[in-house]
Amino acid sequence: MPFATAPIGVYDSGLGGLSVVKQLQQQLPHESLIYVADTARVPYGGRSRDEIYRFSFEMIEYLVSRNVKAILCACNTSSVVILPELKRVGHIPVLGLAQAGSLLPRGHRRVVLLATEATVRSHLYRQLIGMRFPEVELLELACPEFVPLVEAGKWQGQEVENILRHRLQPVLDWQPDAVILGCSHYPYLADVLQKVLGPQVQLLDPAVQLVNQLHQKLDQQHRHTPYRQPVWEVLTTGPAEPFGALAESYLGCSLPDLARTTLVPEPALNVAVM
């Protein structure tokens, strides 16, 4: 296919990367995409660096084999492991959430990073923010309970609020002015997070910056898809359900033929997005 009309590849350990897909829906509605969710091996946050590296490259190689024009690493944990050394695969640019999420709006002084254990261990956000915004104080907090909540479809309610309030007590004591949602799963919990943290704390979603960066890169390279009906291919390495029902609920569109894949390069789902 012509390179401009090629799809965008997006991958994550599970449901989380759909927060990036939602931003693509809003900012680049004519772009087709291939989304791979590694639900057979979610979560990544507590895994070793070698495991994360291997799993990530399996999905990147799959997306390259599908002739995508760009790859979005919609997993903070993966991006802190592979993106410092990988900017492109051949002619295909690779963009990551952590690198985008460290670009803060001006004016913040006390910022909290909520992330997985692996992302916090890497201290990549601390390094990048320190270089770009030396005036910012950063508190890093690992939240290992959050991804299982999202993958189980528990995004609201008193149980979720209790878990978040307990985990975020150090944040409440520290009184930040902004919180980075340093895992693509965390925007699913945004309403409860805002309730717990209070309206004075701004939630920063790296997915917004990531899609902004992609938009700029496609502009520079003249690779935007002309107006057309986009096609999505959605694949999961684990069972198609309950992933499909939760994905539809979050995205607000139907994915009727969601399929399981072993990362063999063949189409699984073709959905015209209305």
C-alpha cells in the first residue's frame, strides 16, 4: 500500500494502550491502525528488564512485518526499557509514552509520577524531567495494584477509591500541583484519581503529548492519510473476552470480530470505525 495510507502500529501489555488509541481517535480520526495487546503476559510492571525487552520486540517486529508507517509504544514500562536506544526501525519511527510524558506544561513545581515498578526503577522520567525542567521537584510512586484493577474492569466505585486512597497517601501528604499518569492504564482511573487527589491537582496524560508528537512527525514527513474511512485491526495475545467488552466500553465503538493472535503477521480484525 502507499506509505501515507499505511496504518499506525500501537502496542501495549493490555487495555492500557487504548488510552493512546482514544487520543488518536480525537486528533487523527482518518488514520488506520493495528493495535496489539499482550494480554497473555500483562502486567509488565513487575517483570525483569530482559522479559520486557523481549516481549516488546516481539510486538515491534510483528508491526514492522505489517508495514505500518509509525509505531507507538503505548506502554510506559516498555518505553523506558527500549526507547532510550531505539528511535526507529528501518524507516519506521518509534515513539514512546515516557519520552512524551516527560514534556510537562510550564508552571508546575511539585509533580508526582504514578507508574509501574519497572518505570519507577528506571528513573527515566526523573532524568528527562531533570534535564528539561530543573526547577521541578519530582516524587515517584509505584502503584502495582492499578493495572490489575483496570484489566479487571474495575474503573469506578468505592473499592477502587479505597485502594487508590491508600496507595496515594504519600502523594496527599506531599501536596503536588500535578500528577503524571505514568502508565497507559491509569487514565481509566482518572475520575477516581481526581476525586482522591482533589481538583487543585492537574492530571497529566502522556498519551496527549505522544499523539501530538506523532501528528507533528506525520506533518513533517507528509505522511498523513488523506480523508478516508479508517480501518482498525485489533489483536490480543490472550483470550478475546473479556478484553473485547472492556475495550468497546472504553472506546465507545464496536469491535465485533476481535481475535486472538500469536503475533503471526496475518490480519485478524478489520473494523471500519464510524
